[in-house]
Amino acid sequence: MNGPRQRFRKLDGILLLDKPQGLSSSQALQQARKLFRAEKGGHTGALDPLATGLLPLCFGEATKLAGNLLGARKAYDTVARLGVVTDTDDAEGQPLREREVGRYTLKQIDKALRGLTGRIQQRPPIYSALKRGGEPLYAKARRGEAVEVEARPVEVHRFDLLSAADLLDGGEPLLRLQVECGSGTYVRSLVRDLGEALGCGAHVAELRRLWVDPFRDPRMWTLDALRQLAERDPHALDACLLPLEAGLIGLPRIDLTEPAAVRFGQGQRLSGVPGPAGTVAVFDAAGRAVGLGQLNPDRLLAPQRLFNLAPSPRA
């Protein structure tokens, strides 16, 4: 016999989820959405099933920020296993070839890392969510189709060695690394290319996302912790959410008078608005987010995305 049907609700906010290993980002989102009974949800920047760490989830009106957060700067800890190349560039793939791992010095490793830092051309993995002809590349690869992926420019701000103790001590051929990068960068591709630079090949053995702008010091929640909280007091879950406004911290802020905020919220353009040209976060006189706007050099503010926020769950 089926239990009572779960009722979903309009809920606005951002959850900083600590994604567990083994789940896709979509699976993690659906589990969290059911716990919160949120009608609408989306994630910002997918993590591979192998990866753990920060996955910002947006509920309700906060899903309108997903595009802004997708392009944010990110940081990762990763472990590279040298000597084995896989078809997915990580430990979940099938080995393609094995090579002998040489005796490297820290200077050699650092030189290879520096060559992969800055504005570089990167070829994404063939097993990726990038689309061609409306279909993800991984779907084509799984069918055995030949997939050619063009290199594209990405920004790698830092690619640092944390530890090579295992390798240098004659143990497992592992390098512990930290990456800070911009939108569209694949850590799997960085590790693959690092292996090629060292002449032995490599793949990602472990991967954890540490932060995503603007959430540099995130208070993350695991699914297990959320389930335990829900069992004790389902209403307490709402306190785990950040307000939509937390996702706007990295944007220039425009504060409007109440009459101007009403007009903006109705989709009207406003003239004579001071502020920096470009995308801006627009707030009303009470400090509540009204939407995203585009401010041109002539001080004309045009609405881009408007928010229709529900009453705060903590009000």
C-alpha cells in the first residue's frame, strides 16, 4: 500500500550541498528537493559521480541565478594517479594504456604544473556533458561513436602541488593537487594533460570541490545530515537554506526607492540610475532582491531576470 503523497511547496533559497561520491549531480538534487519538498530546483555546475564537495542547489526563484553561478570561479582538491590513462580521464573509466612512472623531482613536477596554469587551450573529456547536435558527448561515447572534441580556452588561476610524498618515497604514484579555475575548466583534463607533460599519463583518482564563488567559505550540508534533521523536525530544514540574496554578493548592487523598485519589478526601464555598467543586482528599499538588471553607460537600467519571492521560511 502506498503512503501519503508528498506535497511540494514554493520554496526559495540556496542549499550548499556536500555531494557524496557515487551520485550524479541530478540525483543529489532530486534527493535534496524531496527532503525540502521544493517544487522547483536546479544545480549550478555539475560534479561527476566520482567527485564530492560543494554543489550549490537553487530552489524556486533562486534557479534564476544558476547561470550566474555556473560561470563562477571554483577550487578543487584532487589526487592524480600516474601511469594509467583511462577513457574518462578518471578512476571510473576503463584503462586505455599503462606506462612506466619515472623518478621525478619536485622541480620537474612544478614545471609541468606551470605549463598548465594561466590562459590555456584545453580539450574537454569525451565523456562529458558538453553537447553536440543537442546530445551530450558522453551519450555518443557510450555508443562507441568516434568523438572529436576541439580544444577551447580556459583560465587556470592556480595548479599547485600539495604533496608528492607517496611518489617520492617509492610508494604509490600519486600526486595531491589543488586547482583554482574559471568556468568550463575540467580538472580531469588538467590531470590528463599533466600526465602527458610528465610522459607517463595520469587520471583523476579523487576529486573534491572546495568552493564556488561567491561561497568561498561554505557551510555545507550532507544528505545524511539533512535526513537526520528532517526526521527530528522537518521545519528545521529551512534554516539550512541561504536566502536568494546570498547568490548575488559577487554582483554590483543597485538600491532603488520603493516606487522605482515597483516599476522595475513590473519590467520597466529606469533612467538616471547611478552605478557601474554591466549586470547588476537590484534591491528595493527594504533590502529585498527584486531582480537582475543591465545598466548601460548612459545610466539606463533594464530588467533581465525578475524575482517573485515567497515569504521567507524564517519569517
